[in-house]
Amino acid sequence: LESREGLRKTVQILKKLKINYLRASLWKPRTRPGWSGMGYGFLPLLLEETALNGIIPATEVGSSGQAQETADYLKEQENAPEVILWLGSRNQNHDEQQAIARILKDCPTVTLMVKNQMWEDENHWLGIVEHVLSTGFPEERLWLCHRGFAPAREGNPALFRNVPNFEMAMWIKEQTNLKVILDPSHIGGCREKVFWILRESFDYDFDGYMIETHDDPEKALTDKSQQLTPNEIEEAVNLIRESEKGEVSRVRKRRQI
């Protein structure tokens, strides 16, 4: 999310593809200092533009302050729109995770999504879920997202930006009974690998995908190598839909076995 014009272009792309969700980060955490998003001031425009087009926006909240600003604005609205807010992989302060959950639990139109942490540890990921739920946050409004893990010194022959562990993601899903979304963009790190990850994921029971797209990726202010063009996002969506058309999917086959 970089401009009003870019927002509108992306919304129209999603409408054409009949997609009802938009990943649009108001705040953009950066590994090194740089452009860090449009911020809270862009929230009204984001909600207005998406609501007018029947689309649910999703954005990361990196602090309880950002969560509070968003919650306060939503509570001021006569008919608050649906919103997805997520805890990113960098946010591993359990006190802050709990504070965000407490703020958002009283916002009935907010779904909270928890991304896995940057290092590979199933118990830690489960622990984040438990910290969130310990605040009384409703389980039915909690999702998970697998975005891969930071590569170790060895064991990344495909040179992914972040290494996936699909089996762990499915184990976490089984343990928590929560929806698990896949983020192939942050796993792949480049457009070609996003498609590779998508195809590999069809062997697993993910509940959805969060894929980065830009109307002109070469002009993107962040992560330009992994953002799909309008034609590529259409190709990705068609690929996902084709995978769901089979009379008996590979997931169902595996369950039958």
C-alpha cells in the first residue's frame, strides 16, 4: 500500500478476479531504516475504498499503539467494516502480543492472524496462540499464517527467502483447529518461486493464500522481487482455483489412504 492510485488499481484487479481480500499494510516493518508505510493517516481511505468495493482489507499491526489507533477508529464507525489485522513474525514480545489481543477482542469485526516467528520452533508458534487466547480473544476470530522460517546455514538448496515447513504448519493446524493461510511471497522471495511454492502447497490443507501483488512491481517501494504483476496474480489465482476443481483433491486422497 503506497498510494491512493495504487490502492484503487489493485482493488479493481481484485474485483476482476472476484477476490474479496486485500493485503495492504499501513505499517511496514523494515530490516533496515527506510520507507515504513503510509501509517494511520491512510486508514480511513483504505477502509472507504475497500468497503465501497466489497473487499476486506488486511494489515499488520506491529505494536499495541497501532492496534489501539485502529480499534478506536473502528469503534467510531456506525457500521464498522470487517478487517484482518496480523501479528508479524518480528513481533515476539509476548506482553505486546497479549496487549494487542486485549485491545482487539472487543472489536467484533476484526479477525486477528498470527504469523509464525522467524525461527523454526513449533512450540513457540503454539505459545503465541496460547498467549493470544489467554486474553479472552475469541478463537473463532483467530487465524494463523505460515510464512516460512529464516534459513539456517545449511538446508536451503532452493535458496528460498524463508524456508517452508508444510508439515509443521499442518501439525499446528491440527493442534489448534484454526485456519492456516500460506504466504508464498515471503517464502519464495521472487516471483518465479512464488509459483513453485504454490504448486507444492497443493499437497497440503491450507485454508487460503496471501500473495503480494503490485500494478508495477519494478516501482514498488519494498519487496519488489516477490510482488506479482497483474497478469501474474491472475495466473496464480487461476492455478489455485484449478487445483480446487478436481473431483478428489490430493489432500482428500491422502486422507482416504
